[in-house]
Amino acid sequence: MKLSKWISTFLAVSIGLAALPVFPVHGAETDGMIDSGINYTEATETINNPGAGYTSTLWMSCKPGDTKVYNPTGNLVLIFADIGGFSSGANGTKDEDGNMIGGVDYDLDETFFTNFRKTLENCRRNGCTVAMRFRYDSNGLSNPEPATFEQMERHIRQIQEDGFLEDYKDIIAFVESGFVGTWGEQWGGKYCSFEDKAKVLDLLLDVVPDDIPVTVRTPKTFATWAGIEESQLGEYVVEPGSRASRVGLYNDGYMGSDSDLGTYHDRKRDLTWLRGQTTTSYYGGEFSGNLTFAQKYDTYLPENAVPEMYYTHLSYINANIYQLYKNYTFGAEYDVDGVDNSAYYGETVFQFMRDHLGYRFVLRDSDLSQTVEQDGVLRLSAKIENTGFANPIMHQKAELILEKDGNYVKTPVDLNTQEWYSCTTVSPSLEMKLPGNLEPGDWNVYLKFSVGDNTMEQMSMRSVRFANHDIWNSALGANYMGKFTVTQNADAEKCSDDSFYQQNAADDFQKSDGTLYTTNRIAVTDGASSNAWEQSEDTLQAEKDGNALYVTNDDQYLYVMAEINHNATSPVYNLVIRNQDTGNHYWLYYQNNGFIYFNSGVPYGCVQKHTGNLVEFRIPFGDVMGLETGTTLAEVSVSIQDEADSWKGVGSISANGYQITDDFNVYIASRALVMKQKQAKTLTAYTSGSDLSYQWMKDDQPIEGAVTVSYTLTPESEADCGTYSVKITTKNGTEKIVPVAELTQVLSELQTGDINQDGTCNLADLVLLQEYLLNISTLTPEQGALADCTKDQMLDGMDLAVLRQMVLQGNA
């Protein structure tokens, strides 16, 4: 049987076997729920989700005393770190006959670790996820390794001792075992026996943090490491959570022949093994570069390649995906069982493959409560199909967000997308207890998945976008699920509970404190109109011929956003800045193929994103362009050229005289509070600024001693009600007064029913209420409020009945 037919048959009978049970939708939860009205058809566009898809390659050259800092901006950045400068096998010289004269082995030095960390920090700031391969050769050199295996092991242990893998593990997708052989591809080197490659794998499984997969070059390397015969690979069953479950494959000869240029020794058997590994580890690599040779085989043909990509859970590939796939049209003949790919009928196979690398979530249904009372329960049920080739391998933080007028509250939810397997549809069902002080009105509901320990200013970064039309909120990095209405709750006691959490989580789950944040007046460099303020009168600097230029800044970056009407086939995005204070002129451009030109060194921290006619740039303060608070820019200009049409200019817009303001972002929004006596609540001024001073205020009057970033509010009585704000001042004297909370009511800490206020509800309280109702005695207003057990603002026999029950329960 042909391998392609075998794969298709196997998929037909077992595509869902790897999936764990989906989340049930409880029938009772549909009461009072309505469909969100979202378009559930898959959108045919490329989505750059974290930890999957196209890789952009960073070629680092590292030598003693000479490791540069780099500024990657790709979605999944594969770092090829050439450490050959530290190896005698690579840093020597050649004699007249071309023979290598051995050099000197060195330990990795401080410059290497310092600047590698800076590069990873740039990746974090730029929203990247990262993979890496350390190697001793990037030029096709044979035997590039150090003189002894022990010295190579020393390099690996140094990486462990420095700790940068641990410190940045939240954004690292995988580490290729690499190190030995030509190009780090584990052939043509001193230590390329399968026994030595198995030792390298074992070392890296020790050195690389447990959260991060390690990939090998061939299945036989794994077999050697696992202590099994290569012939047993097809029967090997990986144990969940074991060291073996972390091992994946990087394939540098992808689709290059029937064996992928020697990657596989028995393709059917080895792919069976690979399928078992790749729900917990990575499979990817790079397409073979020799198309003429590859076309001698039928492996690459779409009818074979597409089922195999699903079968092996292909998560990533380099950007030079086979151009020849543009000659094939995707249709039903390329479908596999268990997934609806009909949206791509008529598109090229090239686009289909590109868009389905890794995971691809499509919202197929979303229903939620129509109205919910403050402190009530919001119910949400959905169906989400993974049409991608793989499931997510990196852990994704799951959150539910409620948003109104740009302000939002968020809380973690118990959803594990790593178990949302390819060719399956999951049905998550959430019961969310709402904050009692949530403002009445219409609220939008978003589901957010993200990778990395992102800060408030990185809210939109490394977030997962569903493949649906018109549901993506780029400022939040979240997917719209529908809206509902919050209604007023008359019970002040309930309104004092501002916690927000999932009630139906499998275990006790983290609660949110109900803090309200905002996306208003915050620029997000994502190539989209993240909020109305980005393209508003406040930021508009120039308009001409239907084009517009918007400029703003915070305390760290200059943001330049331009809308330029153009029809370029291959646009090149140019930014020109003239610094009036220094007289320096800077020209930065980005080509569609990823090439970046900057006329003043390396554009560290610079980011460009574009969609359609909109292009956005983010330029950091500091040395890159000499920008700082107060700098005047004589010119800010954006232009677009068409590389495909002799670099012809197709549109431009410019402005003069923009001065960088003394500004910072504010992420906190004001919320209403109902609190109990002596209840403590910490208010925090979340901002992007540094070197700031704080003064907390009540009703615009300073609170003595409240001069730190946080203030703990502990009300004693109704006299503490009012508006709580914080005045934030920069070191240059710029002030912002930010409202943080409106305390509307302070509830007595006395217990309802405790009429005599002795700390417990007992028979004495029952006697007092009975005497009052019989006109034997009177109650003070405070006692009357405590006797109103039904909270209907009157005392009657119903209160007596409720109080009697309370006493009985207390005695019991």
C-alpha cells in the first residue's frame, strides 16, 4: 500500500484517538442563553499565532569577546547560534592545500551570555516566541566541534549554569539538539555516531528546563537514546509526562525525497513513531532546497503531503515553503477526515499549507447568558474546531475578559488548549461568577489565550487569534465571544464581593480581585486600528491626498502610524526621522521578505507591522535614534515603494515639528466599590512609567502618608465614601490625576439578626424582635436595620420567621 493511502486510511479510523475528553456542555446551562451572532465560517488568512507557523531565522555569530545583540521581530524566531569561535575545530586556519589546522578551544565567555540575554530580552519586548539551535558551524565545515567531547559538554553545562534558558523559558518553544556536525545537522562531525548524538540528547534533556521540548535530527537518534532497536520504533508508545515525551524532530530535508534526504530509514514506521511524539513535542524544520531532486519522488505531491502534515502534526516550517504549491488548487480531494477545510476550496495549496502550520482554532458556536445580575453567574458555551495540523505545544494561559467602553476586567479560566488536538472540536462550558460591583450595562465577552509571562504593556503580545471574521480585539489580544447585559443587584452585601472567577473549574481556581483596567489612549503596534484613539484628532499630525499620519509617544517609545492608499504588489515600508536637536537623519525600511535596512547600525527595539493600507512603527527611546522626552523631530515621514515595480514610490505622508512629550501609559480604570467596615482593599496605580512619584487622594484632597504606588483602603464608616484617585508625577514634573475607585457604600460589619449586637444571632435576638412586634419594646434605627432579615425595609412576621430559622441553624 502506498504510504499516502496508508496515512489517509489511518487518519480515517484514528484521527480522534489522541484527543482527551472534550469539555461537556450541560443542557441546563442553555436556559436564558442566546447565540452570539458571530460568523462561524473559517476566515482564509494567515494568522501568526505564538509558537507555531513560519519561522524567521536569526543567524548569530558568536566568538570570544564578540557576540552581538540582535533585534528579532518574527512570530517564531529560530536562533541559529554559531559558537564555532569557541571551538578548535572551527576557529583554526587552513593550509595551502585547504586542510584545517586546529585552533584553540575556549569556554563561552561573559560577552556571549550578556548579549545572548539582551537578544532574548529584545525577543520578549518585541512579542516573539523563540527556538534555538547551538552549533559549531554555519558554513558547511566538517568536524567543527571542540577537540574533546568533554569540552563540548562543558559548553552545554555553561549554558545551564548561566540560567538564561530558565529565565526565558516562558517564551522558548523548543531547543534543537544541534551542536554536533556540519551546520549542527548532526552529520559530518567528530561526534556524530548515534551513541554520541544520544549522549547530546540526554545532556540537553538535563540542561533544558522541563517545560521545553528538545528535538533530534533523526528517529534513529531517539531509538538509540531510548535503548530500543530502530525496528521497534513503530511499536513504541511514549509515556505521558516522561522525558521521552519531550523529544521531537527537526527535519532539514523535508519533502526532499522518499526518505527526506536520509531523515527516515523506513518512512511508514518512522512516521508512526513521530505521530506518537508530536502531541507533546515539536515537529518541523525546513523544506529541501533542491526542488529538481525532490520532484523525482511523489512524496511532495499535495495528495501525499497534506495528509502527512496532519498525521505528523507539523507545527512549523521555514518561510521558503515550496513555491510550486502555488500551482495546485486546494479542493475536496485533499481533505482528511475529522476536519472541515471547505473554506479553503479554490485557494492555492501553498496558502492552505502556510495557514495550517501548527494549530488553527475556528469558533463554530458561541452561546452565553443574555442578562446576569451583579454578583450573578455568566454562562458561556462554545464549540471550537482545530483545523490546523497540530495542537499547541507551548503552555497557553487562558483568561476570560469582560470589556465595556475600552475598560475591562479579566480572570483566569480552566482551559488547556494543549489538549485541543488537530481535527477535533472541543466544547468548553464556563460558569463565571461576576464581580458584585460590575457596572450595569452591556459588556462584551472575550476569550484570551496567550504565551509568556507578559506584562501589562505586553497585553496584546503572544496571543492566540481565532480564524474567524471580525472577532479579534488586537488591543486585548483576545477573541470576541458575544455580549450580555449586567443588571443592578439591590443586595448591597452581594455588591461588596468584587471577586471574579470560574465556578465550574475542575479544582479550586485562581480568583480575580475585580480590578478594572483600560485600553484607552494606549498605542499597540500590531498593524491594525487597535482603538479609536490611535487614529484620532489627538494623534493626527498630517493629512494629504487621502493619506494620514498619526504620531504619539509614551515614556519608552515613539509610535508612528500611517494610512497610505497604495496598490503595491511587493510593498517596502519606509520611515524617515530627522532629529532636530542632534541634526541626525534616520532612514529605516522593511521589505516583505523580512529584510530590514537602517542607515545607523542595528535598529534595536524597532518594530513594524502592517495590514492593507495601514502601517505602524514603534521606535524605542535611547541610542537608536537619539529620542528622549523633549526631543523635537524636524520630520517624520512614511512612504511606500513597490519593489516589484522598480521600487516605484506609491504613496507618502509627512509631518514636521513633532515634540516628544513627557508622557506614560495608565492601565488602571476607575470602578465602583461597596465595602464592609474594616475590609481592606489594595488599590494600585498600574502604569508604564518609571521614576514616578505618587500621592493618593480622597475627593481631590491628599491622604497623609499615601505616597507609594499602592494604597490600602480600609473604611470605618460612611464618612469614608468618596472618590479615590492618585496623582502621578514624572521626574520632569508632568502630572496625571487618575481616578481609581468610587466608594459608594460602607456596610456595617454587624450581622443581620444580631439585634442586641453581642456578636451572635441567638434566642435573645428572637425575644427582642418578638417584643417589638407585640409593641412591648422599641428598637433603635440601627437595631431595626439588623432585625430586617428579609431586607424589605419593614419589620413583620416574615422577619420573625427568618430570624427563628437563623437561630435554629446557629444552635444546630
